[in-house]
Amino acid sequence: MKEESLLAFRDVSFSYDGEEGQRIPVLKSVDLTIEKGSFVSVLGHNGSGKSTLAKLMNALLLPEKGTIIVSGFDTKNEEMLWEIRRHVGMVFQNPDNQIVGATVEDDVAFGLENMGVDPGEMRKRIDEALHSVGMEKYLMAQPHRLSGGQKQRVAIAGIMAMRPSLIILDEATAMLDPQGRQEVMDLARRLNREEGITIINITHFPEEAVFSDHVTVMNAGEVLLEGSPHDVFSQVERLQSVGLDVPFAVRVRHALAAKGIELPFVLHQEELVEHVCRLLLTK
Amino acid sequence: MQITFDKVSHIYGKGTPFERLALQEISLTIPSGSFVGIIGQTGSGKSTLIQHLNGLLSPSSGRIQLGDVEITSSKRMPHVRRRDIGLVFQYPEHQLFEETVAKDVSFGPLNFDLPVEMVESRTRESLEVVGLDYEAIKDRSPFQLSGGQMRRVAIAGVLAMQPKVLVLDEPTAGLDPAGRKAILEGIYRIHREQGLTTLLVTHSMEEAASYADYLLVMADGKVALQGPPREVFEQVDLLKQLSLDVPETVTLVSRMNQSLPDNEHLPHSLYREEELIDHLLKRLSVPKER
Amino acid sequence: MLQNIAIGQYVPGQSFLHRADPRSKLLFIILFATLVFLANNAITYAVLIAFTLITALLSRLSLSYILKSLKPVWILILFTVVLHIFITKGGTVYYQWGSFTIEEEGVRQAIFISLRLGLLILISSFLTLTTSPIDLTEGLERLLGPFGRVGVPVHEIALMMSIALRFIPTLMEETDKIIKAQTARGANFSSGSLLRRAKNLIPIAIPLFISAFRRAEELALAMEARGYRGGVGRTRLNKLAFSWRDSCVAVAGVVLLFVIGWWRS
């Protein structure tokens, strides 16, 4: 294990009980390393095992086989359980079902209360956390009055208050409208850049993965592809064969290249515009 | 079935401190057989609008004409006519309740007192229309199915009433790309085969661009923009002002046109991905053949 | 719409009464209730009535709104009055018709008992009208805190109450949505026999239960992920703080106690 790796899966397998008592494998010998300070995207369609992956990362589930090391602690080490959960924050899919407090303030306090933080310190951290997600004006607001994106930001504030090293977004944008999705992704990117928080974004929107440092593609409980967005999204056919999409620019470039038009690989629309225009003007 | 709204307004909680104007003098006509995309931000009035279509909400003022049925603030929708308008809510799988898939799908038709044999054949048909194997699935509990299957069963439950108008509120929310595509393709096929009038509420401009032949853009309880997609997507500035995206195809075309001389411009009508790619292929391949 | 039903009829505001600490309000109500039962003559009742009127002014709520919130209990008060007038005997006979009499003691009791009831209900409705459910829960938890030492799971009860408060609006919205979805499928909730109507509730109740359980499950997971492990070692965000308002409430309580104690016969 490298010095700077924050989280590592070594040969991890997991399965759950099926309807008829048989074991259904969800993860098969997964190896994974997450570097400290990186922004990682995990892509996969529903049922690919990506959500199980998330729950294993903060010991909500324990591996059946293999080891998971978080900040140097084995997740099987029960004594370190609470320390691991403090380090690894998790934002879930349904914004309504993860807010505990009857006000925004109460909710951000929840994790701190669990940690036994002193009330004076709590007050300070709540203000800081809400400030860092841009929700300081909503301190006393009732959660059901907020938009989906705002609720997810409150959930992130609740984690930020606990001073985590890693935030896992477990399909946190799946139920949001485009605006809410944008809000959450912008926030995640900013926390990664400015506060040095490692982010793991589990998603099925390929557009969200374009800006990450590293992309892992899950399929049928295994790591199908891994690497930089460039490496992963250049494998268009492989991704599409497992029901995943690629970003728009990649798709268009791929369709053109397939018909023999010479275009270099592009991830972003701007690059595509540049290359296609150049071709059109020099034809 | 033609749908006409004539200066329809809707006020929630009239006379309470929570009063809110959700629709403001909406006037529009949807010709029979069209596939309409309704877009707008959360809270723009989309959901309120579609709930007027089968009498779940009555207009506070104004008039709605659904085929030969007229609805006003005092004239409610007759119960039997609800059948003509199939309304699929967001996350429709949350309304499943029966022990078996077949029973759940037949809930709608039975409510309208259709004969039992007819209900059964409709149940079979509509489950097959959404791509499920009737024999394999009819006796299973809907709660043991996968999320995508549950949603199909719920949609089948609405189709089994054989509506003339199909209204869907974000039918693809929360699904992965493969699931989204399967649902939309299915809806589009039913739309064409059964000659339905279809209204699709969506946040995704891509979805609207791929299927709709007419778009309604809602903002602040009003129709901000309406017309064929080509015309609507030309109003890039207005859409951005309403914090709405335009499809990536449209941004690509307008970005390219910025860097290209006037005589090389791409037409704005290229908002469908396949058409855009075809166009680019044609333009880019020609010189090589010469 | 369903989501606009206010729980506990709380009316947000910034009045003296709104801003007083819920703990002092709760404690004061206990004292006031005791005093209402100690009062036994015209003067003491007059003092209590005057005090309640001052409280009403301090709440800055409109009088008609306060009276409207009492609507359901008018009948109860009226019933008590009638009962006492006809049944309680003693003192001068005011009216006689055959064996039926209205006597001094009966009228006296009818007035006092209905006053007691009215005063108690009024003063406690000031509590719910001026205290948000969240603050009320918080106040109760603090006051019950000492019982935690004798094994009462005060902390868990308080958390349960606050989660319930948090989810009431969400489940209301959900119910509204399910009713609409089933109505769109032709369900008819407003006609038919009683049995049929009861049966019609199934398509609403089942999806609602399933959704509530799903929410509970996801919430439990989210709570665990945020390090929840029961009340042990847990701290609480200190939100309640006594202010000069609470000193006023305390002084008022003491004064009232002495006045009633002095004047009662």
C-alpha cells in the first residue's frame, strides 16, 4: 500500500442472501486504491455493485473476503468503527431520507452530537460547515421547505462538520433536477480543490465523471475499466456494451471516427468544436 | 384527443396564509396525436398543469377542453372520463399495492367497471407493451421486482385503462442510461402504435429533443415559450435566462457557428443527435471523395 | 392541501411569549394549573382571569384567532355548566319547578368549574400557539433530563419525537401524492358504502406503509453512517437559553403564588 493512499480494497468479495437462501455475489475480488486528495468517479449501472462498494467503505457492511483499509484502519476493527465513520462521510440518494433534524441546524449537529462534541464547539463547527456549503442563511429552515439540491448540501454540511477526510456521494445526484445536480457537483469539486477533501462520486451520469482524476467502472461486481477519464471513455464500445453511456462529445467524436473521419480523442465539447471546425475549414 | 387551455389559472390554498398562484392564465392548444415535451424548473407549474388534465385539480378560473369534455372551476371532470387521460406520476412504482402484478395492473380498468375478460386481456396486452413477459410476471409480487421493472408495471397499470392521452411526469427519474432509454423507447412506440396524444414532463432537454414534436417551456406558472423544438431551441438566451439548459447538440451547433464563417454555418434545426452526426459526416466526407 | 395543516397550531412570531424559553413556559403552566385549583373565591378568580388576559396581550395573537382555537372545547364547558346547575344542590333556591330546582351552590360551582376549565385550556393553548413543536420537544427533553438517571430513555424519546416531527410534512406530501395517483387510476374515495370506503383505503395505506418503512430503513442507515450509536456519550446542541423574559416569568409565577395564597378563602 502506498503512503498516500487513503482507502484500499484488497481482494474484496461480498454477497447477500437471495430469495431462496442462495448466496448472490455482489462484489467479486475487487482491488481498489483511492489516493488522498483525489476526485474519483465510480460508474456502473443499477445492480453493478457500486452501492455495496460505498457501504463497505465506511463499515456499514463488512467484506466477506478480503480487507478494506481506511486511513490505515481495517474496517473489521470494531474499536476503530466510529473513527472510520467520522473520516468517511456518506451522502445517499434520497435527500428526504437522510435528514434527521427538524431544522437545518439540528441536522448538521446530529453527527457532532453522536461524536460527543462539546456544545460550544458544536455551534462553531455548524456555522463553518454551513458556510462551506453556502447554506448559512438556512440555519433555522425546516428541511421539507428546501429544494433537493439544498437538502443534499445540508447533508454534506452535516458531514463537513465532522471534519472528514473522504466524502462518498452514493448516487447523491440521481434524484435531483439538473440545477440541483449542478449545485451538488460544483460543491463537491470545490471541497475537493479548496479543502483537500477526497471525493468518491458514485454515479451513472458519465458527464459527472469527466472532471475527475480517476474513473472506475463497475460491472457485475467487478472492476471493468479503470484509469483517467481519457483512458476510460476512449473505450466507448465496452462501456456501451454494459449499458453505460459516454459523454456527448465522446459519443459524437466516436460516431464520426467510426466513419473514417480523423479526429483525435476528445472529452469536452470545446475540444470537439475546435477539431471539427478545423477540419471543416481545411477541407 | 385535442387539449385546449383557455386562460387557466390555479391558486393553491385560496384564502389561507399559504395562498400561492401556481398557474397564471395559461392558454394553449395541443393537437390530437402530438408528442409534447413539457420543460421547466422545479416549481414552474408543470405538475400543477398536468394535474388539471384529468381533474385532480380544477382551475381556479379559465376553461379546459379535453375532447368534448369541458372543465371549469364549477364544472368538474366526470369520473368515467378520467379513463381517457392516463396520468403516470413521478416514481410511479410507489403507488403499487396489490399482491400480484396482474392484480395491480387491473386495478385501473376494474375501477371503471370494465368486464372481467376484457380487463384480463388488457392487463396482458399492457404488460407486454412495456416489455414484460405476462406469463412469467403476472403472479409475482410487484415488490420483489427490480426498480426498473416496478416502474414498467406501474406504467402498464395506466396503459391498461387504454387512455387516449398519456401524461408522464419524469418517467425516467432515477434510472440508469439503459433503463431510461428502454422506458422512453417503449413510450414512443406506444405513442405511435396507438395514436396517443402524449405529454412528457422532463428535466432533460436531451429527452425532449429526441422525442417531442412540440415543446412547452414553463416558468413561474406561465408558458414562457412554446413551439416546435427547432424554434424553441433557437431561443438559447431566453432558455438560459430561465436557468434551463439547451441540449448539448444545440450548444455544439452554436459554438461551432461562432468559429465558422457565415457561409459555413450549421443549420439550427440540427437538435437531434443522429441528424447532427449525419450532417457533420456529409460535410466532412465530401472532400475526400473528390 | 394536506401539507398546509399546521401541527399544534403553532403561529410563528416574535412576541414576548414566543421568545420565552419553552422550559419556563412549561413549568409556569404546571404552577398555573395548581393555582387554578387553589382558587376558590371571586377575587382569586378575578386575579387569574386578569393574568390570562395579560398573557393574551403578550402573545400578540388576535383574540378572534385564540377563541377560534378554543372552538372544540366550548361544548365541553357548556356541558359542565349545565350539569352543575341541575345537579349540585345547596344554598338559596333561585328557581323551582316541581322537583326541579336551581340552587345557589349549583350556579356557583357551574361558574367556577367552567372558569377553571376555560383558564386551563386557554393558558395551555398559549403554549402550543407560541412554541414551535421543535422547541417544545427540546424543552420537554431538558425538563425530563433528570429522569434519565432512573432509567427513563429520555434521550431516545426526544430523538423519536423530533424525527416524527421531521417526517410529518414529508409523509403528508406522500399521502397526497398517492391519493392523487390512485384517483388517476379511477379509485373513488368519496362514494359507496362504509365497507366499500374502508376497502378503498387499502390502495393508499399499503403504498404509504411501504414508503414509510423504506424511509425508516434508509434513515437508520444514514444515522448509522453519521456515527449514531444510541444515547451513551452523546452531547446535545445547546439551543435553549434563559433570558430576562424567563426571569419575568419566574417573578410573575412567585407573585401569583403569593396573591392567590393570600386571597383564597
